[in-house]
Amino acid sequence: MLLGERLAEGGHMYKDVIDNTAPLSAGVFWMMHVLFGKSLLAHQLLAYFLICFQIIYVNNLFFNFRTFEENSYVPALIMGVLFHSSFDFIRLTPMLMGSSFLILAVGQFFSQTVLQKENTSSALLVGLYLGIACCFHFPLIAFFPYLLVVGVAIGGYNFSQLILAMVGYFLPLACVTTYYFWIGGIGEFFSEFLLTSKLEFSYKHVSLQDLFFLMVIPVFFTTIGIIYGSFFKSLTVNQQKQLQIMLIFFLSAVVVVFLSNRNTPYQLVLFVLPMCYFISLFFLSNSSGILMTILTYFFLMGVPLTGMFWLFQKTALNESNAYTVKQENRHEIANGKKVLVLGTDLGYYWNASLATPYLNYFHSKKLLTNYLDMSSMAQVYQAMRMDMPEIIIDEEGVFMELIHVFPSFKELYVLERRGVYVLK
């Protein structure tokens, strides 16, 4: 919401807001703020809409292309359960928005397993959907090899179809690049979006052990489904191709998680589709027996309860501050003010507005602490003077050092308490 507010004030992503949120995701947040302001409910309703769309689309996809022996709403139920693996699976995130277009691309690949003929429009749409997904969440660029492998090996693309798919893929990126070139922000676009990787910045909001704990039950059933579908289940030729599409999708999703520079549960939303397929394959092929009944209830109850237990544990141990935003008494000083937080405690922004472009502290820190580079310091000084914060939260002493670089700041701000500077 902070990002949308800043863009709604007339700023440009990457140029006036330092953050690595993908351009199309930033555009959605901007539009949401223009239409609904700082409405958490509006964001939540849009997230629910996308989740419902994915569930309905995937279930109809399995219906239309005879993915399983019998048409059933079991995949929809399983997908709904998987979306409750963690509380942020049902939040409006770049991964949720990007994954919606990945599902549309999978739908086009499924059509190729049945039609078995040259279809240039389908090839173009596959590339276009995957390219748009990348513009919502850049780590989804890992699905470019997915396009090539599945298109050639399973979809049977000829050379012209492959070229068309690649044109469709790079078209959204080309349009976004052209826009930033037009507004004079091409350098910032490359440095903040295209060239940002886990090797440069890594935000460990939660540990890998936490991510595994949240997904241990879905991974267990998915592994069973993969083994069962690959070695024990008799499938038609089309169903075998669909299994291969989903298996390659699953492997590509693993790569995306390792490319993402934010260790957060919502990155795992990408696994919902392939997990839904393999778990549905297992349950629909073995629907009777006491053991299957026990496994069914274990899955339906175990997945959401695991997510609830994890969140409760983190909250009880006060370990959720690195990921969640809480409003506490100390944050009231920023209510109704323009604030700059030089740190990770975003609770100060709860009832406040962002001042200066430095939204993402991890990305801004390199610029803010480059004290010996006069060009960087001049940029920081200009940004601070053009949009002066009324409150500065200095968690790591960055602003204290900037005062030594710019003595005029000492006359403008008073130290209210440790790490909190207030404009005179």
C-alpha cells in the first residue's frame, strides 16, 4: 500500500521509489490506491478473486482435457486447502498475481496435448502469458527454459512456433523497458529490477526450515503422487504429456524459490498448481479404503492446521517481527506524519506516509551509506530536501552519519529519543 500511495502521488517506480517490486505488480498497487486508497480490505478482496479464478480455471482445465479418469471437484478442494498452507498465500502478492498468468500458460500447453496440430495463436499466447508473469515477479524468469523445453519436447513446436513464443515472451519486457526509457529511468529500471538477484540482496524473513515445515504435508502427498503417476498408474498418451508438463513446472518452481531474494512463505504459492495435480492424481485413483480415508482427513486438516500452528508459534515467541507488520505504542509518534524508516520496522508506516524515495531499506542502504561518493551523497541530499521527512527512524545510525556529511541536517532535526529524529 505504501508503494501504491507513493506512485499515486506522481512518482515513477525505480526512479522515485527505490524498491525491486516488479513493474506490473507496482502498477496494480498504484491502481488499487487510486481506486480505494489505503484499503486493506480492497487488497484482500482482489487476492480472493485471483485465488477463486485460479481454482475455477484449473478445475475446468482438468475437466476439459480429461486429465483424470473421472471429472471431479476434488482438485478444486485440494487447491483450496493448499492455499491455506500459510496466511500470506491468500494475500495480494506479486507471486500470486504472476502465478495466475502461469496457469493460463499451462492451459495453452494442455491444449497442445490434445489438438496435436500447428497452432500459432496458442504458441504466441504461451509466450505472452509467461512474459507478463515475469513482469509481475522477476524470479519467474526461470520459466523461460520451461517455455523452451515444454514447447519443443511436449508441445511439438516447430521453429516458427518457437520463435513466435519467444517474441510473445519478450514483448511485455520490451514494452516495460520502452516505457522506462521514455521517462528517463532506464538505468534505475535495470539496476533495481532486471539486475537485482539473490546474489546481491537476500531478505531472510523466515528460514528455509520454516518453509519446509509449512509444506511438509503437501510435499509428502506430492511425492506420493509423482511416484504413483510415474511408475504405477496407467495413463493415456495425453495424460502422460500433462504429467510431464506438471513435473517440469514443479522443477521450475524450485528454481524460482532459489532465485527469489525474499525468503517468505508466499514464494511457495507457485507450487499450488503442480501439487494440486499430483495430489489429485493420487486421491482420485485410490478413492476407497480405510487408509485412503485416514490420509484424506490427514491432508484436509493437517495442511491448514500446520500453517496456523506455525503462525501461532512465531507470534508467541515474538519471531514474526521480521516478516509481519505490527502497530505498537512506539509507532504512534509517526501517526499522520511523513516518515522515513532507515531500518526494518515498517510499523511506523501504519498510519503514516513515506517521505523520500527510500522505501526498501535493503536497496537504499548502499546509496545512503556511500559517504565517500559525492555523486551518491548529492543524490541523497537532493532527495531529502525535496521531500523532507517529519520523522526519521534511524535504526542503524545511518542518519547520524549523514548529519556529519550534511551539517545543515543538524539544524533541521532534533533527536527525540534514541534512533528517532523529529523535524523542528
